[in-house]
Amino acid sequence: MKTTFEVSDKLFELYHRVHRLVNESMTEEGVSLSRSKFLFFLSKLGPCRSTDIACALNFAPRTVTEAIDGLERDRLVMRKPDPDDRRAKIVSITETGRAVLMAAEHPRKQLLEEIFSALDDEQLDQLYGIVGKLVDKTDEIRKRKEAEDDADIAAAR
């Protein structure tokens, strides 16, 4: 029987290998996996401030600003003044950005289909259930840790 650490190491290995392959296939189509996250977010939710993007994607504001600078330079997004706050800018995906995102999405899906074809339907359903349980457990642990942190802050006051 495998240990928890052996299984978790294998999961991390799988994640990194899939991530690398997906990133390579998407980059060949014009947009890396990390850049596609920004474009996907903007295509689904529409124009928004960079602070909204940072919050939603859990990135540092500086990271988002630098990414948007590059995406804007490549004409994949554009910035316009925020009508409600003259200090802020609204970021939106351009038609070029949409086209690049769509072009990169096909090889990503094709690659994932090929990888997961190693499993039959029953195994795929089992894996989905197992991963779902692990996601739920991580959410439970995160909430507990946040509650503990909040309690520590309250006690320090």
C-alpha cells in the first residue's frame, strides 16, 4: 500500500507534467497558460479593474499590472479610464485577445483528452470523486486556519 506522501508526490508530479505540456501547447498557439488565465477571466466577466483581477485570481497587484502591461503591448487587452474613478483603469480583452484565447484552447482540450484517455469511464468517475473529496478537505482546512487566524487576531487586541 502506498503512503500518503507517495500518493501526494505522484499527484504533484502529474500536475507539473500536465501543466508543462499544456503550457507548451498553448504557447505554440500564441498565449501561455498563465496569460490565458487573465484573458479567460476577462472574456467571462468582462471589463474590470486590475485590482478585481488580482483579487479573483489571488495574484499580487504588481504581478497583475506587469501581466496586463505585456498583454496590452501584444494588443490582447486594452485599458481605458474608469468613468467612476479617474485614478483607475478598466481592462478589457480585445478581439485579438479573444482570437488568441480560442486558438490556444483547442490544443489544450485536445491534449487533456489524450492524457485522460488512459482512464476508462469508470476510472474517470472515480478519479473525479476522489479529487472532489480532496478539494473539499482542503477547503475545510483553509476555513479552519482562517478562523484560527481570526481568533488569534481578536485575542491580540
